[in-house]
Amino acid sequence: MATIQPIAGMNEQHPDVALVDRVRGGDVSAYDELVRKYERQVFRIAQHITQNREDAQDVVQDAFLKAYEKLDQFQGNSKFYTWLVRIAVNESLMRLRRRRTGKMVSIDEDVETEEGSVPRDLADWALDPEQEYSRAELNRILRKTIKGLPPGFRVVFELRDIQGLSTEDTAEALSLSVPAVKSRLLRARLQLRERLTRYFRRKKGVEK
Amino acid sequence: MTCSEFLALLDDMIDVPELRADLQDHLDCCEHCEVTLNTTRKTIEIYRSHQIYDMPPSLRERLHAAIMARCRKGC
């Protein structure tokens, strides 16, 4: 799985910087590389927020086109991917608003969900959910489970735990504070765990 | 250490293979927190190993071609 590599040292240049410089110099093939590198991650972010496949496809297209148009505004002091995520999140929220006929949708709403962050279901899981369910069934369960979380939780979980961004980069990409990212991540993890336990709990009488 | 104190540090423990001694002491005598930590780790692992929103290659190619065609025209 592709994850976003952190910069190795403070003085070491992120490989995207050279690609961005080439695009600025008129080399469109360098942008081709950037699109190939990040299109799947951007699609997943868009899908998490919009929960709609067509909208997610449109977001990928619009986000990359907008980033290309605005590349002059990209400041080298943030990472290209962090900047791209911010564009993709804004495009996703716009699509979501359109579907909800103008209702405000924001990533920085701190939503109180019914589960809170205190684990209630303390059952351990069956040894291996992969053996209990087919891959298609598991995918359905995982999609249904994460869909129940607020958009801001879903996208923080995706960026931190799936794509491997640092807390600081996630905060920058989502225009959130570091404590807000930490708080959402903890609640997202615990709520997903709680919801998955309903499916994966060890049946009574089954030995470890 | 109480369970609440332990849970407040859950995020810091997720990616750390070796726990601090006081955290390990709590885990050794608290099955609830042990289950919570283990199943939270499994939650992350299972989402990492199942790309639930992966783009099919055909869609990826089509989208990619559309983006690059527009960029070449100057958007």
C-alpha cells in the first residue's frame, strides 16, 4: 500500500518539490507523475466525505485541475500532498453541500456522537474475522461501519491511520488544530472498534 | 493507574510495540483495557488491509487521461 513518506531530514528536499518545479517550468509530464502518485488517495478522501462514487470521481478531477491552475499559489513551506488534500476536502464538502441542498457541512464541527469515547462493548474478537467472513462481506461491513461516523472523523482516520500522515500534516491539511486531530482520531478509532465488535465478537463457549 | 488514564494514552500506545512499564502493569491486571487496546489495533489493521474505496484500474486510467488532457489544454 502506498503511504505518504515523511521527509527524512530537515534539510532533505521532498521529491515532490522537484516535480512541482518542473510543472511550473512547463513540464506537464511531471504533473502526470504527481497525479499518478496521489489520485487513489484523493479518491479515498473524497469517497469518505461524499459517500458517493460519482461525486468522488468528480472531486478527483476537479481537485487535480484546480491544483494545476493554482500551482503558483502553492507555498514551498507546506508539502504538495497536504496542500492537495486541502483542495480535495474543500471540493468534497462543496459536493456534499450541493447534495444536501445548501446545508452547511464542515469538517471542523466537533460532533458529539452517541458512543462518546468510553468503550462499552468489551468483548474480545473472534480469532480471525478474515476466516469468518468473505472478503466481499468484510468490505461491506467495513464500509457500513465507517459510514456511521461523522465526515470529520472518517477523514482524520483515513489520513492518519490508513495513509500514514503525521498528526501535524493532517492538522494542516484539514485546517484543524493538533489537539483536535488527536481527539477525533481517538474517538474514530474507539467508535470503529466498538461498532466492529458487534460483528467480530467471540461467540460464547469458543475457546481462545 | 485507572482505566480512564490508560485510555487517554491509547493513541500513543497504538504504534508502540513496547509499552511503558506503568502501562504494561495496568494491562497485566486489567482485561478490559487489554481487550480495548488489542481490538483497537486490529480495527486499524483490518482497515489498512482492506482498501474499501479503491479505484478500479479502468476508472483510474479514464480519470487520469481526462485530467491530463485538460491540463495539456491549459485547463
